[in-house]
Amino acid sequence: TKGETYTEETVKLGLSLDFNSVKSYVNPYRKDYGEYGYNGELKKLLTSENGFIPIGASGEKSFKGTFDGNGKIIKNLYINQKIEDNQNTLSIGLFRLNYGTIKKLGIENCNNTGSLTTSGTNACAVGGIAGRNFKNIEECFVSGNLTSVCNAKSWIGGICATSESDANIKNCYNLATIDCTGGKQTGVSGGIVGSNSGKLSNCFNNGKTIITCDSNDNNTFSFIGGVVGLVNRGGNVENCYNLNTVEFNINLGNFHCGGICGKLIGSVLKNCYNKGYINKLGLNCNADYIKLILGLAEDSTASDCSSLFFDGYGTHNYDALSHISNFAKCNDDSEMPYMLDILGEKFKLVSNDYPVLSWQN
């Protein structure tokens, strides 16, 4: 918040921290942190009202160094920002924007909420590690609850809400419940990332992913996936899987839902699988783009993917420019180990159960 970017510097977390524990503070009752935006008792402000102020501002004041979590955990992170703003995107996470590298960090039992009311076209972006990612996030995990609410554009993901072109997310997982409420323009929700334009690899989600849109406008767009909601042109998703429920309540508009990915646009999806159910709480939108692997592919390539529970959402959709190959189904849990036949060397079996990533213990 003071403008240090930490460019070409490394910050290492020496101890695990718990915002609810007085043991994590030198003095939890100090009141002299006004220059950092806290006007009152530090512990009280970090665990109530607006909570923690995300690291970094925007633009030139964003974090650009290396944050090494050193295998430590930050517990009970609490962020609650509700604003009315017609110009800027509201970004919520431990880091507001990441232009550096964040690695080897756990965010446990967080409660991150962003709410934006606007008459403009800006967005609310909520993630566990970062609101928006422009560089690298690796070997991180998140658990707890994440919520994004906006009457215009609402983006949310367990690790980050958006991951831009040239960004890279790998070896991460999410256990948090992801709850997205979109408005009159766009809602994007993903277990790992909401909207991805970079590379996403070797990640898994085991948190429920939810999206709600009460718009009465047919021009509203909503995207949800167990791993990623929307993959934009140039994006790449590989070696990922989803284990938890994808749930939606959509009133009207254009809706794309997949157990792995809601929609691909000029991008690549490969070596992924879904074991989570898709639940509809309400539906007045186009049901053709609700599938257990991929909702819709446009000018994209998707291959070597599979899903359990191939019921009414079994087929897939794609345009003439897309190439879809080697999509498979498992009728019950006993067939799950055979997914290894198409997933490849990045996966392994543990106790003859469902496949996990090779880096998992």
C-alpha cells in the first residue's frame, strides 16, 4: 500500500501466521498503523469490518518481486470490501495484483468477499492468492470461502479471478467454496481460475463452485467450470482435474458450464478429468452448453479428457474450427483408474482410486 514493488527482490515467509491468534502479532492492540490504512487496534481491524487490505495497489504500485511462502500457511485471512465505483476494477486476494512470482504458500480458512455496485462496465475480481495474476503462481493452495458480487462483471477463482496472457499457474489446488453472483454483463467462476488467458497446468479443485445470475437480459454471459470458467484466446489448460460440485442458478442469458471448463475460445484443453456433479438450481438459459467436461469450444483444441457420471450432460459442443478428440466417460467409480490410459504421465494412482497428479503426496 505504500508503493514498494519489490522488483527483483524476494520476500520469504519465516513463520505460519494466524490472523485470529494473538501469537501471530508483536502487539495485536497497536494502533499506530495509520500509514498502512489501519486506524484502530490492528488485530480487531484485520478480523472484522473491511479486514485485511490486499498487498499492492494497481499499475506501477503492484507487487513485482518474489513472495516465497516457504511452505508456510496463512490462516483466517479476512477481506470484506464493498464499494460503489464506476471506473476501476475491484481486485481482492492476499495480493491485489501479481506481476511477480508467488510460490509455496497456503491460505487456510480464508473469508474473502468483494462486492461492487456500479453503473459502469468495471468488474469485481476475487481470488484466494491474488485478485488478478499477470505472472507466476506455483505450489499454492487455498481453503475457506470466496465470494464475488457485482451488478456488472463478476470474476472469481480459488487461486485468482483472472490469469492474463503470459501468466503461469502450476501445481496449485483449491479447497475453498467459490460463490459468484454476476449481473447485467458477465459472471465468470472457476475452481482454480475464473478467466484464463495464460498457462494453467498440474492443478486440481475440490471446492464447490457456484454461479448465480438474476439478469433479465438475453445479452448476459455467464461461464463456470470446475477448474476454469473461461479460457480466452492463447490460453492453455492441461493436466488438471475437478472433484467437486459445479452449481448454477441462471435466470436468463448465454450460459456455458463444464465440469472442467465452461468455454474455450482460441485455446487448448488437454489431459484433464472431472469427477464432480453438475447441479442446476434454476434454468431459463440455453441448456445446450452445459456439459460434464466442456461447455463449448470455439476455434480451439480439446483432447484426452474424461468424466465420471456421463448422464444428461454427456455430449460436447464445438464449432467447425475446433478439434475435439479422445473424450471418454466412466460409468462408475470402479472405472476411474482406467482414466490413466488417456491422461498420461503427469498422473498416478493412489490405492487404486481416482488418478491424482504426480506431485501429490
